[in-house]
Amino acid sequence: MEKAKMKRLCLIVFGMLLALSLVFAGLFVAEEIRLNTLQQDALEELEENKGAYDEHTIVLYDTSQSEAEMLAEKFGAKLR
């Protein structure tokens, strides 16, 4: 009888782990879909505004001087 209880406990734990894994997989897929949608929206906006911006210039908001200098160095850009 003790062996049957142990089997039942193992099945319950396995079922709970499987359910938890499915929940996390669902959350991961939902986040990927959200990020993909966000990226598509940004690409569409860029395409709609093509020609209305300088492709060789970027404007950084809410960035410190040191962060801007680091980014400029990383991309081989000039900082103005």
C-alpha cells in the first residue's frame, strides 16, 4: 500500500510541474507576441515617415552624457 501512495504522490508532483511549465510557456509566448507586435508597429511607423528624418542622426532622450558618449563610441558616431 505504501508503494501505491508513493506512486500517487509522484504523479501529483509531476502533474503540478507539468502544469507550471505550461503556464510559464504560455507567458513566454504571450510576451514574444507582444514584443513582435511592438516591433512591427515601430517598423510601420518608420516606413510611414521615411524621408521625414535623417537616417544618419539619432536623438537620445533621457540619456546621461556618459551614456551618450558610450553609445557614440560603440557605434563609431559623433556626439553633438
